[in-house]
Amino acid sequence: MANSNGAGPTPGGAQASYGLTAATVVKNGRGVLYRISVLVAGSAAGTAYNDNTVTSPANAIASIPATVGIYEVVWPCSTGIVIVPGTGQTVSVSFE
């Protein structure tokens, strides 16, 4: 698959979590968040974190737009990857 400017392959991640509607630790420890797919729009944006807890995640790395779409992130995480969908959102992510 080509990246958004058509120049070469886009990394996709070897793992995925599908249909997330609540705060979820998708990976503990080092990893890379590659892509966030918003499957169902929400009334508020969500957030992706470099952390390993859902109780009070810190270290925000990306905002998850409230609109349906596929968003490239490609962000290395040293602690873990936590996804907190916005109100009403359903999202999927790819990572490794």
C-alpha cells in the first residue's frame, strides 16, 4: 500500500485491535502506533496515549478525530499504547 502522497509503502503494524468503544490498553511495553481508524463517528474526539493504564492515562500522543476516517500516526511508544475513544466512537488501531 502506498502512503498518502503515493510515495512508497506505508507501515501498517503487525497487530490490531478492532471495535474499541472504551478505554483500552492495546499494548503493554514498547511499541509503535501506526494507524487509527474511526469506524463510527462520535460527539467528541478521543485520544491515544503512550501509557499502560486506563485509569488515568498520561502522555497523549494523538488526538482521535470525531469523524469517520483513517488516520496515520506512526508514533513510537516506550510505555505502552492506550486508546481512549471519544463519546460514541468506535475505533480500530494497528500497532506493533
